[in-house]
Amino acid sequence: MKLRNVVLAAAMVAAAATSALTTSAHAQAKEQFIAVLSYRTGPYAPNGTPWANGYVDYIKLVNAKGGVNGVKLAFEECETGYDTARSVECYERLKSRNPAFVQPLSTGATFAITEKAPNDKIPVVSVGYGRSESADGTVFKWNFPIAGNYWVAADAILQAIAKKEGGWDKLKGKKIALVYHDSPYGKEPIPLLQERSRMHHFDLQLLPVAAPGVEQKATWLQIRQARPDYTLLWGWGVMNSTSIKEAVATGYPREKMYGVWWAGAEPDVKDVGDGAKGYNAVTMQHGAEPQSKVVKDIQALVHAKGQGTGPKEEVGQVLYMRGAMSAMLGIEGIRAAQERFGKGKVMSGEQVRWGLENLNLTQQKLDGLGFAGVMRPISTSCVDHMGAAWARIHTWDGKQWKFTSDWLQGDEQVIKPLVRSTAAKYAAEKKLTARTPADCQS
């Protein structure tokens, strides 16, 4: 009897262990994994950290609300230091967990991962950065520069300048300088600016700054000598505040400066304070949004429960909102995929790719997600992987960012031909065949 009891007990323990393993495996199978490539160290950390905080907090918010149709989101951060090689290492390590998508948060890393994504079948989401020509989904099947690329940003800035001057014709003979991070990121706006320069006959001066951008005295000496009518800043991290400080030191008017949306957040101006007053930047639809519903939800359902990723007072600032918006766009790709392939199921990268290509974020949907007043509708397609080209200008008043323009839309008559021709060149180099309308139905 004793032996029989021992055998029964052992069998029960084994069954319980098997049940626990099955339950654990089932729980893991019900989780949708998201790879988080971030940088919280190095010269770009002051800007990379708030983005990552917003990104992770939004994932936590979705889980606090029950996940995506009941599917909870799992995630893992991997520190890249804004280094392309380290970013690729992170990608290679995390891709074994079958991520729904990857957001590299670096144009250089996006260039590198773009070459890997088709084979790995992992969508590359680059909200407001990356390859501008990847808006062409017929060539870049796996890339999604959703909500705006650098050509939209550059075009919106020039539209704002033209309006200030009294029309495009008033730009003739003007001098416009571009101070840019000497990297793939910083070089992205150049084709659009050159095209506009040919169209409107303004002189374009290109001034590269070596990474990370802490030494700019020679650059601003050139600006002092050339005295451009306007200066565009395409910087990131410590480069941005350094540029503004050099403008102050050389007496260059801050109201004549326009930054890209990665050079228009609180970390870029807070150390300069009143010295940055009048400095402008294009925004990627949103600005600082502390009163938005999504921010209030994050405060109530994440931070109030002690689960916030960063400082509570940072929630709703510009880069925090960029991170939250970026996470939302990727997650809505998962939700769209579930509508076709099965609600309550974990989606593969291929299925999420379809979802990202068929986003239809109406204003009603955005409002329901807590982004009322923050964003305009976005609708992607096989041909258009960007889905929207809206921006605004906001200006630093010495204490906070305030919108100083109406909504601006990138001019499709200028941007689309540039996207098509550059994408076609990429396809020819890589020996790719662009998708046809028939291919898009599959």
C-alpha cells in the first residue's frame, strides 16, 4: 500500500508539473511580443529616454485595459546607445522571440534592418524617421514610416517660412542653411530641400556636424559669415541644445531657426531657457499633450499604480508623446491584423505586416484611443505605407512649447515623385520587382 501511495503521489506531482508547464506555455502563447530598441545611455539619452518611457508606458496601458482583444503584450528593452551595430545586435537577439514588429529608433539602424526584414518577415515601423522613400509600399513591403517622413518635415518647414515671407516667390534669392547631423538621419531632408531650392530659387547651404555634435563653433562661424535668412536644424541629442547655445553666442536670431521634430522637445531647450525663446520646430502632428485623454489614462492606470517607467512629471511631454504614439501605431497594426486573422490570437510578423498596411485610424478611433486633439486620421495602403503627411509648427516661449501654425500638409506633388523615383532606384540596385495592384490583394 505504501508503495502504491508513493507511486500515486509521484504521478499526481508529475501531472501537476505537466499542467503547470502547459498553463505557462499557454500563457506565453497568448502573449504578443514587442521588441523595444532603446537608448538610455550616451549623448542621445536625454532624448531617447523620454521616448522609450512613453513607448513602454503605452504598452503597459494597453495591458492594463486587457490587452489587444484579450491578448496581453510582452516586451523586452535592449540598449543600443544609438549605435547602428548595437541596434542590429539587439534586433538579432530579440527576433528569435518572433516580435510583432520592430521600431529601431534610429535612421542608421533602420537602413541596416531594412535589408534583413524581408527574410525575417518582421515589419519595420519607423514613425517619423528612417528611409523617406520607404513610404512606397510597392517596393518597401516591410517598411512603415507611418505618420510622416523627413521629406514631409522639411516641406512643412519651408511652407511655414514661405508663409511668413508672404509666398513661395518671396524665397527667391534667400539663403537657407541646413545644420545637420552627419549621418544617414541628417542627410535625409537634403533631396527635398534641393528640389525646393530649384523650384523657388533660394540658396541652400549644407553644414554637416560630426556626431555627437558637441563641437559646432566652426559651423556657427560659417553661419555668422554667410548670415542665412533661415537656418534649419536636423540634430538629435546633445547636438540640439549645443546648436541653440551657439546661436545665442553668435547672435543668430532664434526666431529664424526651425528644427526637425527630433530637435523640438523639452530636452533641447530647457538648459537654454529664455535664450531659446522664439526657436521653432516642426511637430509630427502632436506637441506636448499633458491634458490629452491618453495621458490621463496612463497617469491613472499605470503611474498611479506605481508601474510608471519614468518620472511622472514627464508624462505628456513632446518626446514622451512621440513614444506613446509610436507604440500605439504598431499595436493598432496588431489589432487590424486580428480583425482579419482572428481576434484574441497572437499574430505573426506577416499578419501584422498586413495589419500595418491596412490601417484605417479614423478620427473616431483615435479619439477612442485617447488621442483626441492630438492626431489627425491615418490610412495606409499597399502603395502608401506612410498614411498621413500632416504637421504643425510649435515655438518655445521660454517656458513651454506652443503651437504657432495651422495644420500643414506635405505637398504630394513634390513629395510623391521624389518617393517614387528614389524607391525605383533602390529597387533597381537591389534587383527587386515592385508589387502590382494584383500582388497587393494577396
